Amino acid sequence: MSAPTTDATVKPAAQGAGARGAWLQHPLVRPIGALVVLLLVDAFLVPGFFHMEVKEGHLYGAVIDILNRAAPLMLAALGMTLVIATRGIDISVGAVVALAGTVSAMLIGGTMVMHNGTPEYVANTPMAVALAAALGVALLCGLWNGVLVAGIKLQPIVATLILMVAGRGLAQLLTDGQIVTVYYEPFFFLGSGYLAGLPFSLFVVAAVFIATMLLVKKTALGLFIQAVGINPVAARLAGLRTATLIIFVYVFCSACAGLAGMLITSNIKSADANNAGLLLELDAILAVTLGGTSLAGGKFSLVGSMIGALIIQTLTYTIYSLGVPPEVNMVVKSIVVFVVCISQSSEFKNILRRSA
């Protein structure tokens, strides 16, 4: 005859089950799981996927390549996270990328001169000035979006649609629709250089990520952003300067896009106003939602957005490595967008509860 079950034996088991359930409910579990699955698929189907080697003091390998190529998207996702957390959206990110990249490339350029009998290229404008100007243009773009949304009360998608069209058009006007090539070696280090064996672009992303985390975690900014996203009217009545906060997140988003544009321009050693950052805003939105941030605003996860960006870049790498036509990448992304949006639908969740 079995011994009777007591509260002392039931309670630890219940606590253990509760702890496991709470762990599984963590918002980062699903994006991390998706990334792990993709990496395992690559490990089995892509020969030498995790193989890395050191050449000339630099670390090379498929994983490093994914991280390097994901850097611009991670920057764009960081800015997009704060915008979406306030119930906004910014579809002008790709245009800001193209515009900032164009400005930096045109100002730096590169002119060949003779130095001690050796030809070398020098920048047309001091590199620091050129980068500051490109970042300044990005900040102005964000200010424009923020004023339209917070000041004139345009719908975010409409306000940023204006810059999405006008920004890329302006970049094309500046370049006459041509690709602007850069011939200045120090500028290339920004997007394709290495520091301590790792791509320098990763250090740029890490610096922006840490600064943003400190800003939203160590100050009241993160709480204010959540308050505006959950209920902007209540936040305003509580004394928050919601308009100023909304303008800030759009300025920050464009600043991140401007940095991404300079990384891309530096990496390819040219500015392509027609294609640079094309559809990057859609990837950034997808990365943010994959990371667990709700499109309805409120709570957000910067770490989740970084993981979402890595998921997208890993998925792209996987498709290309397996020889699948590039067009399939867009189809897969559209399916992912559909699944993510459905999973965030309250009506869909209610249907699942009723069926269960």
C-alpha cells in the first residue's frame, strides 16, 4: 500500500513545475529557440558552418560573417524597438540609410595626391566632419518624422512614408542616380575593419546597444516609453511630455539608421542611393517583433530585437548557402511576418483558448 501523499511532497513538485512553466514563458525563449534551430540546421546542412580560423590576426568564419552582415540591421532594430514601443512605426529607415551613406560618401570621396613620390588618396573633407554631417542629416530626418507624428498628429505610417519616398529621392538627386565610390582607406575601417580580431562594426553595435540599455534601464526613460505605449492619454495626463518623448524616439531611430548607412557605405566602399537600405525597415520591424516587442506598444526588449536581427541574417545566410533562389527569402520572411502578427492577435489567442 503506497504512502499517502502529503503537502510536503506535493509542494516541491508544484514549485518545480511552476518554475519550469515560468521559465518557458520568458519572452526570450522563443526567439532564442528559433535562432538555435536555424544554427543547428546550418550545422547539419552547411559544411564547416562553425569552422573558424585566424588569418592575419583576424577571425574568419560563417558565424563571424553573419554577425558582421547583421550589424546594420541590429542598429536599425535598436532604434525601431523604441519607436514601436510608443505605438509608432518608422518605414523611412531605409531612406535614411541611403541618405546618410550618400552624404558621407560624397563628402569623403577621395582624391589622389603624391606623397613622397607615392600616390595616395586623401579625403575631400575631414572624415570626422563628414561622419558628423551624415549623422546630422539622419538626426534632422528623425526630427522631421517626430514633429509630424507628435506635433501635427499624423499617423506614424503616413508621416514616415513621406520621408521614405522623399529621402531616397533626395539621395538619388544628390548622386544623379549614380553610385558614388569612396577612395579613402581609413573610412573603410568603419564597416570592414577589424579590432581585436573581430569586425569593428560589432563594436559599434555593442557601444550603441550598451548606451541604449543604460539609458532605458538606469533612467526613467524606459518606464516613460512603456507608459506612452500602453496609454498615451493617461501618460500625458500624468504629466509626461509625451510629444517630446515621441520626437526623441524617432530622432534616435534615425540616428541608428544613419550609423547603419555609414557602416554599409564603408563596407561596400561606395554609396548606392538606389539600393542601399532597400527594405531594411521591414527587416527591422520583423526583427523587433521576433524579439518579443508587441506592435501594440508598451513593453519592449532590446535584447530580443538583437536576437531577432540575428535570426533574419542567419535565415538569409541559410537560404543562400543551400542554393535556394533568393526570391524564396522574401516568401519565407512574409510567412514569418504572418505568423508573428497572428500570434500577437488577441482574437487568435482567444480562439486557441476556446479550442483547448
